[in-house]
Amino acid sequence: MSKSLGNVVNPFSAMSRFGVDAIRWYMARDGGILNDSPYENSFISARYKKELQAQIGNLLNRIVRGKLWHLPSCIEACEEELITMSPKHQEMINFIDTREKMKHAVRAMNESMEKLDIREATTLAVDLCRSANQLLGSSEPWRLSQEPSPDNERKLRWIIFEMAETLRVAMILLQPVMPDTMARGLDILGVPVEHRFWKPNLAEVFPEYGTPMFDLGPVPKSAGRKAGISASILFPPLQSDD
């Protein structure tokens, strides 16, 4: 972009089109602090779709909209079970692995922010959600619900709890980058306002949550803007990619 040539981007038009937080996200991911960086609308769209929609938004919608489980009950039961859970049981439900990833993200993101490396910090948070989406797909909790047994019911609860916990931690970590959108996401997840602050033991303290703070409304029967966008959709479809 050149001031003399006049080929500059109108930031207000971009924010109006993509949303303020989406632009903040793009600048955190691709904006240059030490060097220049390229800019195209398609770059913003790609980040929006591949990271915000596919990882954070998708995981949130799948967890809060799941018809085969009751999120608040899963969270409450697992938090109570944590008190007496043995290491063997933790290993069985992948608790140790997913929890260590969350603890690492909290520590490493804080270090990255202190170094002013926002790109690395945001990578840690979005990778946390990407890992959770992969685990959700491989563990197939919907199949567990089709074969009822005490063991399967317990596994199902823990899978959903760990997915919810990943979202809670990731969205709290990303509040400095996308304050308005992450606040709405935490509202959807039902995390109390007083439990949304960063702290070293963020992944080790479990507040009561799981009930959305507003009515999410019915799930649209078909996709697309004409069908209406559910209130649980954190990142709605873009009107165009150009």
C-alpha cells in the first residue's frame, strides 16, 4: 500500500464487512510488527474460515448443541468425580493428556504475550481447539450414547467435559485478541463473569458452568443465511470471500 498511489485499505469498511474482532484476529495472526505483511480480503476470509469457524466456533456449537448429552450435568458430574479419581481412571479417559495440553497452553501463551509474540500466542490457543476437535472426532461420543452402559456413559461425560474445558480455557486466553466475540462465546458456554480472568492455574480450577446465559433458540433445519443463523453460532458465514 502506498499513500502517494492511494491504494490503501479502508479499515472501517473492512471492520464493517468482517467484524472488528475478525480484523483483530487477522492482524494478530498475520500483521507485521517488525516487518511489513501482505493484505488481501481473501487472507482474512481464510483465517476466519479455517481457524475461527472450523476450530473455535465449530467446537463450541458441537458441544453446546449436542442432543445426546446434557452439558451442565456432564460438567457437574466430572468436577465431583475429579476429587476422588485415581490416576488409572484419568489415563483411561485421556484426562492427563488433554489437561496437560491446557496447562501448557496457559503457561506458554503467557510467555509469548510477555515477549509480545502475539502470533505465537494465538497459535497456541487455536491449536488447543484443533486438538480438541480431532479428539472429539476420534472418540465419537455419539457412538457411546448408542451403546448404553455405565462405562460408556462415564466416558461420554468425560469427553464432553474435556471439550468444554478446552473451550473455556482457550476463550479466556483469547479475550485480549477478540474481547467481544470471546465474551459472547463464554456467555454461550455459561462461564460466570468472575471466572473469566487469566491466572496461572486457569486449567486447574473448575467453576460451575454449562448453562448458556441467554436463549440460543432453535437449531436451524438447514444451513445458510436464508435459514437463519442460530444464536449459538459464534462465527457466522461470510457473505463473500473477495
